[in-house]
Amino acid sequence: MNHHKYGPSALKNYEVCPHYTKEEGGTPHPVTVEGSMLHEKVENNDLTDLDNSQKSMVKHCLDFLHDHTDGADEVLPERTYDICKYEGKEPLTYGTVDATALWFKEERAMVADWKFGFNGVDCAGDNVQGCAYCVGVFEEYPLVKTIDLWFILPRRHEQTHHTYKREDLDDMKLRLETIVGRATE
């Protein structure tokens, strides 16, 4: 999967240090390789060829989806969204959300991101990666008024949640534009 230089998962690094440089090439860490495989297993609802720990993590994500998408009009696995779109311009960035659920009559959505590593993440309300994903969903679905953002960390038995509101969209976009603007100066 291709990632944008200023994709959602890199934005925290650029927010902290605008001239952050990511190491390119090299062999991916075994936990990274495992995480990619587990993402694919969740996307395909596939518990085969996994050890007990891996099975438990994938099942945790699948159970979360089952419990948090009841009555959804649409559940989209692995969906890529353009982020900060303006007419006549390229989007600021793009990113792939692990799961999106939409309730059209209720004008709401749910975004979930699986984190299979050993490290924690910033709480959902401060997490710039999640903010970026929600901007992409708000822009793609103009009738959505609220988005419940979830980061699920099955290895750590943790989760974090925040509800974004459409009226915050301008501030959310300004945060992303400021991060990328500082990084490209």
C-alpha cells in the first residue's frame, strides 16, 4: 500500500518536528509485518493460519466491528479518503481508514483504526491521524454530522474514543494544513 509523504500516520511526527525525515528502505520490523498481516485478516474476516495470540487480536477487532456497527447502512473495510479537498486543487493528503460505518438517517459515522503494535497512541481527541481520517470522511459524506473515532489496540487491551462534530471541521482542517505547511517551508 502506498502512503502519502504527509499521510495521516506521519502527521504526528511532522507536528512535533516539521522537518522530520522518515528512514526509507531497509527491512520492515517483524511487528510491522505482523500488523499488516493482521489488518488483512480483519478486513477479510479470516482467522486461519494464526497463532492463539494473533487469533485473539483479530477476533477482538471483528467483535468490536460487530458490536459497533449494528444497524449501519454501510460498513466499509479499508477505504482510502482524500483529505483537505479544495476545488481545482490536489487534496492535501490521503489516508486509508481500517473501517468506516455509516448511518445515513442518523447523519453519523464511525471510524475505527486497528493498532497491533506494542506502543500506545495519543487519545482519540488529540490524535492527529484520527483527526485527518475524520476530515476525509466528513468531506466524502457531506450529510454526516458526527463521527465516532475509535483506536483499537488489541495487543494492549486498550481503546480510545472521541466524537468529532462537523462544526469543528474548519478547525480540524486548519490543524492539518498548518502541520503540512510548516513541514514544506
